[in-house]
Amino acid sequence: MTTTSYEQTFPRPRRSLIPAWALQWATWLLVVTLIVGPFIPLVYASLRDRPLYEAGGVLTIQPYRQLFGDSLFWHAWGNTLVFAALTTVIAVLGGALVAILCTRTDLAGRKAFGRLILLPILLPSLGMVLGWIVVWGPGGYLTSMFSDRLHLPTLAIDTIPGMALVEASRLLPIAFLTCQAALSRADSSLEDAARSAGARPLRVLFNITIPMLRPALLNAATLIFTLSIAALGIPLLLGTSNNIVFVSSYLYNTWTNASTPDPGSVSAGAVMMLGVATLLLLLRNRLLGAEARFVSVGGKTGRQALLRLRRWRWPFAGLLAFYLAFTTLVPVLGLAAMSFVVVLTPLVPPWELLTSSHWHVLWEDDAFRRSIQNSAIIAVVGAVATTAFVALATLVAHRSGFRFRHSLPFLMLYPRATPGIIIGIGFFWAYLLTGALGDYLRDSIWGIMLAFCVRNLPLAYIVMYPTLARIGEELDRAGRAAGAGWWRTSRTIVLPLLKPAIFASFILLFVEIINDYDPAVFLVKPGTEVMGATMLAQFIQGTVGPVSALAMVQVVITVVVLAIGAKVFKIGVTGGERGA
């Protein structure tokens, strides 16, 4: 990360309507308020002897004593850590293997596989879990077929290892992208020299390639472990039947399903999760700082020599295609079939049980219909507002002389490492303490939109910053030399060059916001339903068909928007224009 020292050798900037210093201060204060602000009432609520909505009360650590004295809480932590560890191991090993095959070998169709492997993280996470349940869950279509007709065992996805496999299939693309980026930057001359000296491919892999990937593997493992701890939908939908409780589902059930809700203990548990997530994010930042020591790069890397797989070229491609079909295509097809049949069972052909009643429910039931409308409005408005705000904040962080600019990158990455359920609890208490404005936000869809925008804000920054870093700062200096101020230079020179990344950010934010649900579970109320929260609540109550139809609405919207982004705006995976 480079910064520019702006010397006072330029002509006096032309006066603008809003001074640059005022705009920069306002941007920084808004970032701090939106990201750090909700956690202050969360900590305060965990230190009171009664909920914040009750008058009076004194400071106490009783909520922590009560929480730490509950054996179920520590049992939930044990389940969560085992689940997160298994998920991390499976996702990191799988992602690294696919990255090596697609980047360092002549695997058949490696470019196509490099794009298709990203589908699980782009498709709706809750919808994919529902697809797994319909197909591979207890009583699922293929589970029944394998056990009853073929008498073959299947993995029970309602166990901790099974849930880890489901989550790992969704998070594997994170490890793939991290390792692919490291391999693309690394010079392959060391591997070529080892092969020329007679080293076998496996020895080159373990002695050279994997050591170069070590920082990337640790980086991906830390991020995946953090995201796994925050999982909510999987333990609620898969773990409940076997009484498997994670920390996230423990907090959710304590707040929503307990005969006497205990907001103090829930807030204390949320603060504990927040502390763990913060420590993991700090660890990840340190690992990122060490990555350059393990990668050999000499200027602009040349053409990388690919390892010839020979007779294994097509078998490996077949195994990768089978994996994608098993983890992505089959669950989506099962979800689609469930939305069009009365019941999905191998005992009766699906075409004999066809029905459109599940889709009629989406338009006839007020809750389902409102959830679609509200989600669409929140996604469009939220994506536009967040994209514009992140573009401004990124300029302040990396293209200004603002005093506190170095704190912005960490702050803008922080919400993604924070469990969504904690963000939802934090905004719930924040709205409760902010008077008329908080009441308005709590009673409207805009309060949920704000929580979603803060949760997904880091995605826009991750897309914009690399593009901004490639724009030479001499353009800023040229604008300043011509007498333009900071804002006019940014608006007329830098932002137009950021357009590809801005469009990519909008598409990505729209998809993520319309599929998000974790922060909304504590904020949603009648009239403010969103698709994810409605699916979660209705499925827990036993409604399967209409929920499958609603999940397919999410899938179709996601695929259509991503296709439009790829074709119209020529948006690549990492943002920006292809070939730029």
C-alpha cells in the first residue's frame, strides 16, 4: 500500500461547494459510526442487569456469569470449533488442489473449471443448504434412493462432519481464489528447474509449490474458519433434528424460542463471538504481511510452464466435473424439482406429482410476496448507496492526505469478518437507543437495508481497491497542478477510470444483499420481511414446497444478474473489465 505526500507546490485549488477536508472528515466519521457504532450498545447491553428497553438498571457482569455457567453454551462452542476446523481443512485442501490443477497443469477445460468452481459462493447460501436437504438430507430424494433401492450408505449431512462438508463446498472458492492469486503471481522457474533436474511431479508439488502457497493457505484458512464460526442456517436447518447446537444457533434460540428471552446473555455471547472474530481478523492481517516472503516474483512474470498430466488429464477433469455436479448442480436441480411437486420421493415418479401450488403461494401469501418485493427494493437501493459510499471512502483511504486515512482499510474489511447475527443484534440495540430515527428504521425495511449494507460493504472495497491501486497517482498530481482540488480531481479523473470496478461492485453487492439473511433475523417484523429470513422461519415451521420456490426465485435472480454483469459490463471475477 503506497501513500502520496501532497506538497504545497501546486496552485491554490479552486473553491468547491464542500471543502475537501469536510468531505473527508464526514466520510471517516460515517464509516466509524456505521461499523463501530452498533457494537457500543451491544457491549453496553451485555453489562446491564436488565434489557435496554426496560427503564432503570445498573451495570453488572451477571449476564456473563450466567452465560459462562451454562454448560450448553460451552457444548455449543465445542461443536462450533469442531465444525469450523473440519470445514477449514476440507475447504482449504480442496481449494488448493483445484487452484493447482487449474493454474499449474494442462487439465482439460481448466479455464472453464476456474469459473465454475466459484458458483457455490455466488449462489444463495441458504437456498443451497435447502437444496442439500431436499436431495441429501434425512429422507431426501437421493438419500432414499441409495439406501432403500441400492442399499448403499450415504453421508448423514445432519451430523457435524456432514454439515462441515456442506459448508466447505460453499467456502472452497475462497481458498481457490486465494491460492490461484498466489500461484499467478509466483514465478514457475523454480518448479521448472526442479523438474529439469529429474524431480517427480509429486516431489515438486510438496517441496516447492506448497511451501510457496503456505501464506496463502494460512490466509484462506483463517478467513474460512472465521466465516464457519458465524454459520447460522446450517445448524438451524440441519443440526436441530439431532440436537446439535452451535454458538450462533444457541444465541438465536435463546433470543427467539426461549420461554423467557434473555437479551443480556445473548448480548454477552455476541460480544464473545465478536472478540474471537476480531482476533482472527488481526491474525489474518499479519499473515497477509508475511506472504511476500514465500513468493518468487521477478518483475512481470512470464509465461508459466504447465505440468503435463498426460493420461490423468481427462480423469482429473471428470472428477472435478463430478464434484461440481454433486455439490452445486444436483442441489439446485433438487430445489427446482421440489418447487414443482407435491412431495419429492423416489417411490413415485416426479411427473405424477406435479403442482404449481407452491408458486401460487408466493403471490397469494402476503409474507412471501412482501419478502420478494422488500428484498428487491433493499438490494437495488442498498447496492447503489453502498457502491457510491465505498467509492468515496476508498478515495479518502488511498488518494488523500487525510490524517486518519490509514484506519479506513481495516474498518471497511471488519464487517465481513463479523458474524451477521452479531451485526443484527448490534443494530437492534442501536435502533432502540437512537430515538425517533431508530424507531423509524426499526419499523421499516430501511433498518434491515442499513444492516445488510454494512455487512457487505467490504466486498465493494475488495473489488475497488486493486483497480484504484493500478491507476497512477501522477494523474492526481496533474489535476492538482492544473488547479483542481482533491474532490474535483477525484470526480473528473479517478472515478471515471474506476467505472469498471464500480459496476462490478454494484453487481456483487446486489447479489449479496438480496441473498443475505443473518442480520435480519433480529430485525425483521411483520411488514418488513425479506426472502432469506422468511425462508429460514418458514422452513423451521415445516413449510418446504413454497420455501423451495422462494429459494429458486433467489437462484434465478442471482444467475440473471451475474449473467447481465458478465455480458453487458464485461465484468470478470475479480472486478473490472476483462482484458483491461
